[in-house]
Amino acid sequence: MVRIMVRKDSFTSLSGLIYTPIIIQRQRNPSSSSSALVMFLSILLILILLLLPPCHATTVCNQDDHDSLLFLSYHLSSSSPLNWDPSTDCCLWEGVDCDGTADGRVTSLSLPFRDLNGTLAPSLVNLTSLTHLNLSHNRLYGSLPVGFFSSLRSLQVLDLSDNRLDDSMSAITASQAKFLPASATFLSASMTLLDFSSNDFSGNLAPGFGECSKLEIFRAGFNNLSGMIPDDLYKATSLVHFSLPVNYLTGQISDAVVNLTNLKVLELYSNQLGGRIPRDIGKLSKLEQLMLHINWLTGPLPPSLMNCSKLVKLNLRVNFLAGNLSDFDFSTLRKLSTLDLGNNNFTGTFPTSLYSCTSLVAIRLASNQIEGQILPDILALRSLSFLSISANNLTNITGAIRILMGCKNLTTLILSNNTMSEGVLDDGNTLDSTGFQNLQVLALGRCKLSGQVPSWLANISSLQVIDLSYNQIRGSIPGWLDNLLNLFYLDLSNNLLSGEFPLELTGLQTLASQQVIKKLDKSYLELPVFVMPTNATNLQYNQLSSLPPAIYLGSNNLSGSIPVQIGQLKFLHVLDLSDNKFSGNIPDELSNLTNLEKLDLSGNRLSGEIPTSLKGLHFLSSFSVANNDLQGPIPSGGQFDTFPNSSFIGNQWLCGQVLQRSCFGSPGTNHSSAPRKSTNIELVIGLVIGICFGTGLFIALLALWILSKRRIIPGADTENTELDTISIDSGFPPEGDKDASLVVLFPSNTNEIKDLTISELLKATDNFNQANIVGCGGFGLVYKATLGDGSKLAVKKLSGDLGMMEREFRAEVCKPKMSRELVGWVQHMRSEGKQEEVFDLLLRGKGFDDEMLQVLDVACICVSQNPFKRPTIKEVVDCLKNVGSHRNENKD
């Protein structure tokens, strides 16, 4: 017999429903058949009970919150829609959580990384029970809704980071000059996380944080904040993470910062903060990261800093700090992993107390006034991977190399610009053959080193970057460099090297094979490598793979011809062979280097013509063949229309518009001899002048008609508006101008032209993220863009000198529309056999058709879409001398 017992206590199922447990007990000695029947009925009863409704219904979303969320969604768009179904319970919507009570109030809205584009609707402030709001890493713009803080008084976590929000409508407070509420009553007392970083907020930080007794994380970096940090903020004593980098904050770091005794991370870098580091900063005993670089800080390192024994990262580079660095005792900072004191005014010797910091992975002391030598004690730093002591006064660099070979984990060694040192680069016979086995970067430039390119480099297969520039290295460039399978950056410029360009160098695998490039180490450096060390965001390389592949051999004594095999280096970005003794022709194979951004062949003995195929190098932003023996016409079109005359001077027989030197009669050009004057030359010249006048009148009338159809701002210069008023760096078009939001692409195949909006371009480049930088040209950075359909583009974001930028921008994008249409109309008439329709009525059918066709050809050149192709008046007259010449020859 089976007995069923029901207990009063209950349990909760995985679905959140509450059931009463049923316990089945079996008595002994039942008949087998009846026992089986009872067991079956028991199981059936359990299943029926499980299918019955639970003791209480699930939470139903509050109707007001439902409507507010729905209204919010109408203001947002996304490549992957939210799919909030109005007919369903909003508590079941993506990213939405409710409180579980009968009221069904929404307590959490979390939609990070959802590609949301749009503004925050006013209905957001109706969600008055919100405790967590995370809309980070989207494309939200505009201001926060009016009453945002005063309404959402229950907020504990607020994360709006990585958007494009601003305070343009001053919706946050009644004061237009404040970034955050002027009164503490607007902030939730229960707030634990507040993150506004990476937006466009401006103005001053206002008081009010002191009452946020539970605030642990405050981030507002990468905005446009200004003014001083309010002392009130230092009353938020629960702060663990305090981050305001990359703003325009001024004043000093208050001594009150030591009240934040729970602080682990303090990030105030890249501002305009001055004064000294707070004297008692050592009271922040829990501090793990102190990031104050790129400011105007002065004075020595405060001795109390030695008490921050938990410090892991200390970055104070690019300030005006001074003092004898060897007087500071680093030995108490046993957990220190990263130390960056570069670009200051520290003196003394390399601090020996650093050798006790055995956790150190990265050290940068570059650009100070440190003297002395590297001691063997540095080998105690077994984890050391990054070491930069460039631009100091170190001596015995060759001795330092021998010692540092024992640092088995060293990947980056930068000792450049220690001009107090002199030495001969060892040939490897006395060096450890197993040293530097993990080294990727070796920079020994400007160290007064002599000898030859050291043979021990051949043993370091991991090398990717070599810089031996500005030394006194002699001999030839070794062919074994091609055995360094990871090498993609080589700088041997400004030495005394001789011989020819080694053919082996054209076989560098990383510059010739995309498969090898893909295998390069993509890991991040312990500290970034800078093009400009005073910049916190641009032109810094956190990955070696982001450096532009380059070969610098300029200012040596190299001779011979440039090998045609150089065309194999298809992934090369920079090639500098300037100021050598190279001779022969410029190889046409250079046009195979389709990623080339800089090509410098100036100051050699090159002859022949400039290959017209170089016009196909669409990324070429810097080019020079000055001071050679070149001749013939300078190619026109493409990037060549952007290069200044300084790129071509010093070549007596080069000709072209950029040099204001006619190619008629110049060596390297073929022109027939000048014919004898015909009797009707005056008539032909008059005809040309008439056609040119008529063409000009036609263009003027067409321009006036177009302008009459456009709305022009009274008194405004439309050309200046395009280039001056509109910020090309801003990334956003002026509101209300639909056409301005388009980016017109000009690929090689015109059938593939597609207009992109700025928002599409921002998405394709991840808002011009540094991770997508593929090159750094003379007029701006080049970014990889991945469109929604998976296709990839290279996008150049122009910057720098406005005048030069304008030339490149017009050459690459702006096509003179009217002249293009006019030339196209003339060519259409000729191709359709209707050229008589453009002939002068007085001359039509009078036997001058051939002459008029020749004149028409000249007229087409006069209105060329490329202004650099348009001839001068003298060149027009020279061209017209040939018109009608055949008639005089027939008479003879």
C-alpha cells in the first residue's frame, strides 16, 4: 500500500513558481499489481498538480512604465532592433527587469553595446523606480532629458559612457555652465557608480558629490570638462575609482584628495593640472594605480609616495617634475609593475632601488637627464619586458647591451639618443648567442655607435623593429636581414653605409606576404610607443602591428640602381632612399606598392622619366624626387595633383604645371617642328578666342542659374564655409543639411560608387577607433572601414595644414562639375558624329572642318576638369601654330 503525505511547507521551482511538495511513502508487503497501479496513479496526480496554476501570478509590468519604455524605443534605431512587442509584458523585454512586486515597476534597463542611435526621450524620467541604467557603448547623442536626476532618485548605477551625449540644452541643471547638478539633492544618495566618460559634456564640475556617501566609481574622462575639481568631491570617501582624464581641468590636485582613503585608482591624466603632487599622497595606502601623466605638475616625487606599497601602475610622464631620482627609494613598491617617468626633468643616476621591484614589467625613464651606466643588478628584474631610457646621458651603451641580453623576457629595448655614449657595435663573438630571444623592438639610434650592422642580430628571429639610425655604421647592408621573418620596420638612415640595395631585402616576408603579416604578434605593448609623446590619444601605438611598415635608408652612400624586385614589397607603407647615390631609372614596379604612403627618392642621380603608373598609388601623401637628373612631363592626376613644386625641383629637364615649366620642346617629349605660318592663322586664333569666350560665358550663365536655384546665406562665402566653418575633424555634419551628411566615395571602378552617411562611416570605423588605424599619411590618419555588407574600405581622415589639406581634398574628392559636364557634352557630340553642331555657322562647310576639330581639341583642354592640366595662354598659342599647317605643306 502506498501512502501519500502532503506537507505544509513549500518550495520554489526554477521558473519562480511556488509549489507544495508531495511525499510518497510506500508500505511493506503490498500485492505487486495493486502496488503498480497505485504508483501509476500517484505519478499521474503529481503531473496534474504541476500543470495547475501557481499560488500567485507572475509580475505584470506597470502600464505607465510600459508606455514610457515604448516611447523611448521610438526615439532609437539600431542595426539589430530591440523587438519590444507592445502586446507583451515589458518585464520580459530585452534588457528590462522589474521589482517582482504587484506594482511591476521597472527597476533596471541595461542595453550596452546595442548600436542604439538616437536621443534619450523625455519619457525616460517617468521610470522613477529605476535603480540600474546602463546605455553605454552606443551612439546616443543630444542632452539628458529635463529632470533626469531629480526624477530618478533611486538610481544606484548609471552608466552612459561611450556615446555622444552633451549638455547643449543644459537639461542636467538650470545652470548652463555646470556639468553636473549644482545641488546634492539632485543626486541619488544611494548612487554607487556614475560613468559619463567618452561623451561630449562640457562646462565645469559642480559641487554635490560630497553627499554621495556610497559612490564608489566616478568616471567622466574623455569629455570637454573645464575649470577646477571641486573640493566637495573629495568628501565622497567611499570612492574606489576616480577618473577624469583627457579633459581641460585646471588648478591643483587638492591636498584633500588624501581623504579618499578607499581609493584604488586615480586617473587625472591629460589635463592642465599644475602645482605639486600632494605631499601626503602616501596616506592613500590602498592606491594601486596613479595616472597623472601629461599635465603641468612640478616639484620632486613626494617621499610619502613610498608608503603606497600596493601601487601597481605609476605614470607621471610628460610633466615638469624634477629632482634627483636616485634619492627616491622605490624598494618599498614591491608590487610595482609599470613605471613611466618619461619626459620630465629628473637627474641623477639610474635608481638602484628599482632593482628591488622584482614585479616590474615596464620601465620608461626616457627624456630626462639621467647619467651613469646600466648595472648587472638589473638582471634581478626577471619579468622586465619593456625598457626605454632614450634621450638621457647614459654612457657605455654597448656594455648595457651585453648586460641586458640576460633579461630573457625583454621584448622592447629603446636606448636611442644617448649622445654621451661612444662605442663599437660588437660583431657577436663575445656576446651570448641565446640573448634577446624574445626581443621584438631594438632602438639604438643616435648613440654615436660605429662598426658594422651587428651580426648577432641575425640570431634574434623575433625582431620586428630595428632602428640604428644616426650613427656611424659603415659597410654594406647585410643580406641576412631577410632571415628575420618578422621584420617589417628597418631604419638605417643617416649612417655611412655603402654598396647597393641588397636584393635579399626585397624578399622580406612581412612586407611581401599577407599571410605572414596575419601571423604577426597582435599583443599589446606594456607601454605605448609614441610618435608625439605629449599626446594622450592620437599617434600612439599600443600594438607593434599598428606601426606603418617602413624601410628608411636615407642619407648614406648607397649606389647602383633601384632593383625592380622592390615591387614585391606590396605591404610597405614608407620607402625612403633619399640622399644617396642611386642611379638609373625609377623602376615602374614601384607602382605595385599599393599601400605606399611616403616615397622619397630625392637627392640621388636618377634619370629618365617619372613613371606615370605611380598615379595608381592612391595612398601616397608624401612624394619627392627632387634633386635628380629626371626629365619629361610630371604625371598628372590622382595624388600627383596634390604634391608641391618642392617635390620636383632640382631636375632641370622636368616639366609640368607644378613647376610652371612648359613641356613643349623639353627633352623627353615628342613634338613636331613648328610649321610655317598659314595665311589664315589670324582667323584661327580669332576663332579660338571666340570659342573660349563663348565657353566662359556658357559656364558663367550655368553657374548663375545653379546659384539661383540654391539658398545662399547672405554675405557668406560658400567656399570658405565648406572648408573653414565646417570642421572636417568633427565627424558630424551641420544639422539641416542633408547633402552635407554624405561622404562620396570614388573607387577605381565608377560603377561601384556608393554614397555613405557620416553615421554609416562612423559605424564602419567604430567612431574612428585607433584600433582601426592602418596608416598615418602626411595629411591624416588612414582607417580601415568595414561596411554592413562585409566589404572593406580605406578611409583617410584629413587633418593638419588647411591649405595643403584643401588641395588634397579637392584632388581626391571634389570634381569641378560644370567643366566635367561641358567636356562630356563636347566629347559626346564628337562621338555621335555631330561635331558640326558646335562649329561656327560662318565656317561650317567652308573646308575648315579639320582645323576646327584641332581647335576643338585645344578648347577641351582649356576646360579640363583638372585645373593643373589647363594650358597657359602661351601654350595655347604654341598649340595653335600647328592648326592649318597641312594646307601650307600641300601648297609647297
